[in-house]
Amino acid sequence: MINYIINMPVIIRATFLLILSNLFMTFAWYGHLKNHADKKWYIAALLSWGIALFEYLLQVPANRIGYSELDIAQLKILQEVITLSVFVPFAILYMRQPFKLDFLWAGLCLIGAVYFIFRS
């Protein structure tokens, strides 16, 4: 299993780790708004920092792996696409926010960004 993961293309490994990292990041940044709204802000901050530790334990290796073949701009655009791809379902399904057409427009803009940053 480990050999299979190690032999995967760099962009796949980096993307997988960034998706996992973004799940933690999204809960660290926004989960307290639903789960700990009744607690003091510093309690929510401490809980968020605890969650964010796991984000960084995934994000740092993901960026190091990705940077071995991608340039920094490609890595950043990849991160932003993943962030929106994780955030929209989180906002709709977990936070019970209504779907907004702006999510679609933002996604289309990111597709354009991906095109321009990866075309060369």
C-alpha cells in the first residue's frame, strides 16, 4: 500500500493531502460558528488551533511534495481550487447555507485560473 502511494504521480499525492488538509482547515476556521457559538471566543480559538495542527501536519508535506514538480503559482491555484471545492459542500451540507449561484461563478473563475497557470 505504501509503495502504491509513493509511486503515485506528485500532483495526485499533493492534491490528496491538500484535500485532507482543507477538510481540517475548513472545520478549524468555520466549524466553531456552528459547534461552539455559545462558548467564549478564546475557547473556540483554542479548539480551532487544535484542529489546525492536523491541517498543518498534512498541508506542509503536501506543499513540499507538490513543489517538487509544480511551481509556486501552480501550487497556490491548486490550493485555491481545492479550498473552494471543500468549502462549498461544507457550507451547504454542514452549515446549512443555501446554494448561491455565486459559488458557480467563483468556480468558473477558478477554472480559468487553472487554465492560465497550467497552460505553459
